[in-house]
Amino acid sequence: MIQAQVQATADGAMLLDASLAERPQPEWLERAAWLAQGRARKLAGGRGGVLFVDTPVGACALRHYHRGGLMAQLSRDRYLWLGAERTRAFREFRLLAVLANAGLPVPAPVAARYQRDGLRYRADLLTRRLDGVEPLAARVRAQRLDQVLAAAVGATLARFHAHGVWHADLNAHNILVDVAGKVWLLDFDRCRVRKPQLAWQRANLLRLRRSFDKLGARRVHGFDLGFWHPLLAAYHAAMVETGSEGAGA
């Protein structure tokens, strides 16, 4: 079980998993240091990219929080200070800890930190690396889709919705599939737990559908009948099984 514990640092604080064999250190979240030492591999994607690093507790993914959209023109990676527990990194760590402890397929959080600068702060998050996975988006582009995968995705999404997990950016890039066919969800920044309701569950699924369409799903022969409809069928079946309120799209 993940045991969240706060530790003060020189310019802010860390939130770490105290159950690990070795206590996470501030330097584990120093992106520049990993790169300078040549001990990191950069993964393209997202606003700031992700570094894959080998820490004393194993392979991890290190992400620095970056702004997007118009706000990025004002400040690339600084956010308004509203308190430690309202920082992006602490909120995502705590949500991941709850989900991981509940047995949901998410990368386990290792450490998070904020560095305060007056009324602003910067933040980083370190999570366990998922090995042998590929984004569902890659499967869509390569047209490597089948009903078994569709059922796995649908059932997994139902598990999250049954727990009240609203994903702020549910898309095919944030859904990963491992070599055993297990489905994982990534990027829980700005996500939260809500009361299960049809409206937001449906909106979540529609958001996912739009991401498929952006990847060219409408041009994939048989996508709806061979993948999307089986995904929804598996989703509904799993929601009924858990006794949760289902959704449709």
C-alpha cells in the first residue's frame, strides 16, 4: 500500500511514498541533473515531455508540469500558489495513490514536489514506469484493433467510472496496452473523483471517441462495428455488473 508522507525541502515540499524500500530524495525529481548526467531518456509528447529514469527503487517516469494554451504565453511552467494541497503535483499524487491502493491500473506514484517562488510555484511528479506498453493511439493508427482489445478497454474504463473517476483528458494517447493485453490509464492531472452520474460518464466516452476520430478512426474499415461498439458493450456490461450507473455514446 502506498503511504503518502510530506517532507519539507529548501524551497517547498515533497510528497512521497514512505512504504518504499528507499526513501525518495529531492534529487530524484531534478530533471536537469538526470539529463546532464546522461542517465535519462526523453520521451516525446505532451507539453514538456517525460523522462525515463532509473532510480534506487526502480525504473520511473519523471514529468515536469507545463502550461498549455494561452496561459503558456504568460508563464511556461509556473502556477498560482493556493496552498500545498492544491498544487498540481500533490493533487495528482494523492489521486494516483488512492487509485493504485484500490487496485486500479495506474502508474504508482513515487514522489511529487513543488518549488515555491513567492505567489507562484513549479512542480514535478515521479511515477513508476510501465514497461512493455504502447499507446492505444498507436494501435488505431496501425489499424491493429480487435474485439478482445475493445472489450478490455471498455471494461477498464467502466472500472474507473464505477469508482467515480472523471478523467480530464481521456484520449487514445493516455490509454496504454501492455504485452499481456492489460489496459492502463495515464495522466491524472486535473482529474478527480466524482459521484457516478450518466452525464459526465457519457461526456468522458464522447471525448474518447473524438480522439479516435482525430486519429482517423472514421477511415478505418469496420472501426465502429469491430471496435467501438464492442468497447461500449463491454463498458455497459461491466457497469451493470458493478451496479453502477452506466453511460452511452
